[in-house]
Amino acid sequence: MRKIHEIPLDQRPRERLLALGAANLADEELLAVVLGRGTKNNDVLSLSARLLSVIDSRNGDLSVSDLSV
């Protein structure tokens, strides 16, 4: 698990959003900006990828238990 300060500044989602605009970020990066931080066991980018994967696999038909980490 990478902490955000371990990611080079120009690769961090929030900084990329400010520099490049939302249209140039992946969904994972945009969700990471919205989430703001990860959990004890998941960095924000991994958590974003995992959430998007769950949403995609359920075709958007989710329950709260589907999103528990």
C-alpha cells in the first residue's frame, strides 16, 4: 500500500486534476479525488479501483454490503 506522499507530486490525483483537468483523468483518479483518502488497509487509488470494479461487476445495482471494505 502506497501512502499519498510516496507518490510523485505530478502523479497524485488531485495535482493531476488541477494541472490537466477532469477530462484527462481516469475514473479511478477522479474517484480518488472525491474520496480524498484511503483506509487503513487500502490506499486511495487501490480503493478507487476496487470500488469501480465492484460497481462494474454489479452493473450499478449495489447494496451497502457490496461496498463494504
